[in-house]
Amino acid sequence: MLAYNLFRRKGEADLFCAVPEDIPVPAFLTPEAWEYGCSVDIQALSGFDAEAAEISAGANGFYLFHSAS
């Protein structure tokens, strides 16, 4: 499983951005708006779709998703 750097949107507790560890962090993930969570295999997180993440990261370099927990 691919490991991702996980960011949480400040003020939006359920909005996350996952960036594969081997891809540079996109410029929109600024410290003012996003906080770094951790580097993790995030398939276990609620709302995380591994297939969608792979497609999105391949096309955009990141995967945005809402977590239900």
C-alpha cells in the first residue's frame, strides 16, 4: 500500500488532502489553511477510497476527501 502525507483543512475538521509521499506537496497546502497530520497508510480512514486516491494522485498529485469519523 502506498503511504501518504495527510493534511487537514483548518476550520473543516472532516476535509483532508492526501499526498503520496513521493510527490511534492501542492502549493495550495499552505500552513495558514492546512495542518500536517502525519505520514500514514490511510486506507483505514473513513471516507478514504484507495482506488480514487490512486487515480486522483496520478492525475493531480493529491486526493481530497471527507472523513466520516
